[in-house]
Amino acid sequence: MVSRVFLSVVVLFLAMTGEAFSEPKRVLLLHSFGRDFAPWSEYARTFREELNRQSSDPIDLYEASLATARFPDEEEGPFVEYLRALFTKHRLDLVVAIGSPAVGFVQRHRQELFPSTPAVYTGVEQRRVSYAALTTNDAVIAINNDFAAVVENILQVLPETTDIIVVIGNSPIERFWAEQLRIAFRPFEKRVTFTWFNELSFEEMLKRAATLPRRSAIFFALLSVDAAGVPHEAGKALDRLYAIADVPIFSESSVFFGRGIVGGPLNSISALSREAASVSVRVLAGETPGDIKTAPIGFSAPKYDWRELQRWEISEDRLPAGSDVDFRVPGIWEQYRSQVTVGLAVLLLQAVAISWLLFERSRRRIAEEEASNRRREVVRLNRVVTANVLSSSIAHELNQPLGAILSNTEAAQIMLKSNPPDLAQIGEILGDIVRDEQRASEIIVGLRNLLNNRTAADLQHFDLNETVQEVVRIVTPEAARRKILLSADCTSDALPVRSDPIHLQQVIINLAMNGMDAMEDCKEGPRKLEIQTQQNAESGMAEVAVSDSGKGIPDQDLTSVFDAFFTTKPHGTGLGLPIARTIIQTYGGTIWAENRNNSATFCFKLPLVNPESESIGRV
Amino acid sequence: MRTIAVVEDDPSMLQGLFRLLSAHGFRVLRFSSAESFIDSVDQCEAACLVVDIHLGGISGIDLKRRLTYSGSDFPVIFMTAVDNEATRQEAIDAGCVAYLRKPFLANLLIEAIDRVV
């Protein structure tokens, strides 16, 4: 509110000072067809802006339009009267005529209307000015349209053009220009066919424009009044033509640039109006108009509409040197360069990261596979070592039935020779042979299992008690050889576990052999090795404990005994317990050592499984 | 009839040897341990002792040593299912007619027995 009051005061003050120091300059702007008729409307608009900008005096601007240009049959008299009535009391400082009809009007009625008022003629082509009729009170700022250059431009950017359609109206000024165009176009008639629309109504023109052959181009010269006598605002007419025609449209007027014309050399409205305003200011300042001579303003540097170039597939290489291209629609790249760059960079980084992760993943899988293979191999080697240690016991076990078989067989051979042979006895012998043979086979199968490499396919559901019994069978001869009392105390509860039974057998054999080794140096007292199993229903675990009657393990070593290469034996590998731990952990169990009654006990527990459930482990 | 004593803790092997030697016309005394043989050594009329080295209690070699120590000079044939250099040397040192690795062919045993009986 305060600021508005302040602003009003300032405006008022400025108005008062302006009033006090200089009278406003009264300027009449005379339009040819109307205030809003292109292209003159554009001259007028830019002229007004330029005049206000350049003049230090306030301008009191009057505008009037020459109706007779639109309606050729109209009498000029009433309009002359109107102007006279308007400006007898208010003396004019300057008359500015825009467009040749207005220029002609001022020249004709100068004496009766504004005998002493200086006049500026602009918005007019030099050919429309009768220089001979100029007085010292007149200044002309004209343009010079080089129509040949327009056709040259069409043929330069679209060399395959065969037809040029000239759109022009039928008012006196348009008839004049049609004639000028014919003269200018004559040199091109061998190369292109010119079709003239000047005798058509605009509706007719649109109809024909819709069905133009390929390789045609429209030259939109001027459309003020069509052959049917209908006045048109050229800008709107061009819009309708553009909407309907499927051929490129050219014009020399910069007014239409951006409204659908392809472009080329264009007359420069801004240069013209700037010049006209400058001359007007000088005249208002007191200079004699007749002394101010300006050369007609020609085309400015060629200018093209990028959108039209794209539409008609005109390569920018075809454009004359020094051309400007406007209305460029930036591509995604130009418009969002940084975003696109960042996006691409992110994508690239992601791709790199993904490939790297994939690479790492496959490397990891290979490494895991390799580690798994190694582990399996070490585990197997441990079994081989164990088997080696057990070999004399195994040999004993195997040779026993083989010896019996051989003796029995040879006894039977002798019996068969006697007469009559004791068949009942021989039958008995054969029965014994079969039994011993099976015994030997079992040992061999057990040994083969122990030495074979194992795979995940060997995972089974089984009762841990059975494994303990199996171990007892394998180790018993060895225990006997070492004079160790081996006993197994198995729970009557089932201990269903899921793993490779040979692996668990290996673990228990390792623990049993360790226990027996631990008692090697014990002289006093009975040497006992006890294997116990029990079910811990609460934790869902099967527990196995292997206890010896040795000297026990120093407390600080209870954990480190499971470390690789920890060994107290001169010929030990130090791998038995780590391997046992690896196996147990693989199947989801834990293994530990403790001292009970000053002797060592090794325990492990494994999860009890429902035979239907699946839990996969690999060694 | 020649009498042979067999000390063997493996029942199957013991049975086989019994049949084999019987088929060859020997009278066979069977013992499943060194201890049981020692118990009846005074009444034993055996001309030869076939003994397994790896017995549950007193080993075959210890049995031979004990016999030697008590002044008995039973000819002894050792059998073993576990063959290694140390055992073989030990057996030879203890004194034996033959050292047989199980499984062995009957004629090896018979030849050894024939040498002493």
C-alpha cells in the first residue's frame, strides 16, 4: 500500500516536471490496412517501442488506419475530413506513414491536412515510393526486397524443387507486387514452374495447397485482400496455410519467421524500425527531414527455423555460409547433458559393479569348490592314514577268515577222497566257508568305504549307534593288540542323524585311536577306552563321548588340541582332531574335549533329524 | 596216532585246522587260549604245538617262552595273521619249527609237522 502511494507520487511528479519543461511531441502513426495487419503491424509495433526508447521527449502518439487500402472502392474523403477535424486544434509534430498505401495517402493529402508537418515514410519497399514527389519536409526509410534471392534460397536448400506456388492477394498493392515478382522470377522459369494464386479466393488457395505435388514449395508473398475481395490478416492466413499445406513455405518477411516458414534471407524489421525511429527523433528535434538520407535496408543474414529444416530434411550443410538457425529444439543430450551424463555414469558404474560382483561370485564359487575338494581330500587322506595305522589289525581280521577258509577247503578236499565221503561234514564245512567269506567281505567293504573319496551323494539318514558299533568292530582288534579294554555303552534310544556315515565313522575312529595313543605310555592300572552315546531330547542332539583312562589333557590345551598341527605324538600328523572338527561342524554339530576323572574325554554332538527333513552338508 | 595241539582264539580258524589235521589223520587237541593250554600242559600228549601268535591274553610267543622256561621243549609251529619283520624275528628267536602266515596251504603245515613228529 505504502509503495503504491509512493509510486503514484513519483509518477505524478514526473508528469508535472515533464509538463513544465517540454510539451509532449504529437505524432500521428498512419497505418495502411489496420493496426494489426501483418507485416505492417510488426513494423508499427517495433517502431513505437524504438521511438519511445530513443526519444527524450514524451511522445503523444495518435494512430489511424487507412480503411481504403482494405476496401479499394471506398472514398478517401470522409477519412480526410476525420483527420482534419482531429488535428486542426492539435498541431502535429510528425506524421509517420507505415506501408505504401499510407505513404501514398499522406503524399496525396499533404497540402490540405498537414502542410507544414514533417513526414516520415517507412514500412515501405523502395519501389513503392515516388521519390520525385518528395518534399524537403519528407524522409524515407525504405526496405529493398530482393525477390530473386528468395527463389535462389529455395533452390539452394531444396534443389529438387520443381514447382513454386506464389501466394499473394489481389489488392492494388498486391497486384503491384505480383508484377514485381513476375519480373524477378523470370530468370528461373526454365528451372521451376511458378503457379500464381493471386486470382483465387483464400479458401480456394487452401484447397489447392492441400494437394500440392511433391517437390513443390510455397512462396508466401503477401495476403491482404484475396481475389474474392475478402481482407485477411496475413499472419493468420499463413497459420491456416501452414496447417493445411504439406510442402515447405518460404517468405522474405521476418515477421513470419517462427510461424512456419523455412527461412532464408529476410528483411529486417528491427533494423528498419530502429532506423525509422532514429530519423523521427532527429526530425522531432528540429532537423530538416529532406536532409536525412538513408539507403534502403536490404535483407539481413539468412535465418532458418530449425524445426522446418528437420521437417523437410534439409541438411544444415546446404545452408549458405553465415546462416543462423533458430528454434533449435535441443535433443535429450543437449537439454539434459549433466543428468544424462550422471545417469549414464551411474549405469556404467552399476554395470561395472555388477560384473565385478558376478566375477567375484564365480571366483568365490570356484574357490569354495576348490576348498571343498581340498577338505575332502584331506579328510580322505586322514582316513587313509587311519587305515594305515589300522592295517595290521585289518590284515589280522582279514587273514583270520581267509586262513579258516583255506584250511576248511583243504580238509574238505581230503574228505571227498575218502570212501564214502562224509557229506554231512563237508556240508558243514561249506557252511563255515560261506560264513567266513562273508566276514572277509564285510571287512573289505568297510575298508573300501574308509579309503574312498566321498561325495555329497553319500548323505544318509542313519542311527549314530550303528556307526559306533561299526567303529567298535573295526577298532577292537587294534585295542586287543594294544591290550586296551574297549567298551561301548550305547543308548537304547535311536539317534537319527543325517550325514555321510563314513565321515562320522572316521571321526569316532580318530577319537578312539587318539584315546588309545594317549594310553600308550600308561603302565599302571587297566587301560580302558569307552565309547558312550546318549540322546539329549531337550536340545535335539545326539551326543557321543569317547573316554580313555590316560593322563588327561592340560587345561590350557583343551581348545588348541583342535588346531591344525597340534600334536603330542612323535608320528602324529596333527590333523586328526581338526579334521574331526571340520566334519562335525559341517553337519551342524560341535566337538570339544574335557577332562573327566583326570582322563580325557572327547565329545561331539550332532543335531537329531527327522528322517523326512533335509539338511545339507558337504565335506 | 600222532597228537597235535592247536591254540587258536579264532573259533572259525580253530575249527578249520581241526578238520584239516583230522583229515590228515592226526588227533587234534583244541585250545582257544594260551592260558587254557597251560592249564592242561601236564596231561598233554601232543607231539607238536600249532599256536597263533596274536592271542587274546598270553601271546603265542610268550607261551613258547614260558614252555622253554619251564623246561618243556614242545616243537612249536607259529601261525600269524599279521606278518611283519619284528614279529617274525621274535618268533624265530623264541624258537620254532615253522612260521606260517595265514592263510597258508595245508602241505606247509603238514610238512612242518612231519619234520618233528
